[in-house]
Amino acid sequence: MWPSVVHFSIWSSERQVQLSKMLDLGPLLAGEESKPRGYQRFIFELAKSRNTIVVLPTGTGKTLISLLLIKHVTERDYASPKKRVSVFLAPHVPLVVQQTTYLRANCGFEVRAYHGDCGCDQWSTRRWEEEIESTNCLVMTPAICESALRRGNLAMSQINLIVFDECHNARKNSIYNQIIALHYIPCLDQNKPLIFGMTASPMSDRGKDDIKMAISHYPGVSQRLKTLHNQP
């Protein structure tokens, strides 16, 4: 099921000014992309131990939080006898390329991109085994990920973290939802990967940023919202 939610309620201009001052929340400046701020460290610590969806505006460093998580699970599982990888899902090929470039530039392990233009949807099981063995983070389109899971080329038990970029796309019969419903939920609890969802646009059917209404469309999401209005 979709996880519990961390929500920064910053859609009104007044609330945004208040939180910007309180949490130093604002667009990251040049050179700051790899230096986590207080709110990023807070979310990272929270997301290390529970499935999390974070709602933050564009330019405030959601991908840096995912990078910290990928580094964390990679280092944690380094000595494990069973190889596990992180999967970063991005809904479009240009975003896959962009996020792959960012992650490669900011981590010390192997990151590779997987999308239809690479021809990886036609790879053999052997080729996938080689990729998984030689890679730490797979940045993929949802379609390639779901196909690999469905064909048995990749198993949930081989994944330690799934990042859902632009997770507001998880609606109705979307591929994001298929990955959760067909592959994540049936997996044994002890083999389930950690989930981290990121979005700047939790749009509801009303056509506006109504967070409670938007979250109600994510199947299985807890309605318990953890707000940070009063965090120091």
C-alpha cells in the first residue's frame, strides 16, 4: 500500500513565508545542492525507517534527500551476502537522464539509466543479472521497472529502496500503482524495500493543491498527515 505522508503545508503565501523563515526553506543556491539543510536532514532521518511521501516545492532539494537515502541503504547493505540495489523511478526519459546525471555526480558508486531507448525491455534474464550485480542504483522509467518485475528479471527482494519521483502520477491504473499493487504488496514484509515518494504537485481532481483530497486518490495511503508547522 502507499505509505504514510510527510507534508510541508506551504501552499498559501503566508504559510510559505512563515515556514521559509522557520526551516530555511527556499530554492537551493549554486553550490548548495550537496549540502543538506535542516529540513532535509529531518526528512532523511524520518525516511530512513519508514515509508514516506514528501511534498515540497520545486527547487528545494527533494532529490538530495533521495540521494542521502540511496547512500544510506547502499552503505548499510554493502556487506550483505545478498546483493540489493536501489531503484529510482522517473516518469519520463528526459527526467531519467537528468536524475542519473545528478546521482552519478554526487555519489561514489555505480548509477545507470534504464528506459525504452536503451533497448533494455528486450534484455535476457542473464543480462539483467549482470546489470544488477554490477550496479548499485537503477534509474528507470516505471514501464521498464514493471516489465522487469513482471518477467522475473528483477525481484522486490533484490531492492532496498524505491524512489518514486513525481509520485502525484500514482493514480488509478498508472504504472506506479501497478508496481505497488502487483509487486510490492504481495512481497513478504521482510523483503519489502523502503519507499520514498517525492512531489511538488499533489493535485486533486478539483484542479488545485488540496493535499487531503489528492492523497485520498493514492490507494492505501494513510490519512494520518504528519505536519511540520510547529517544528523548531
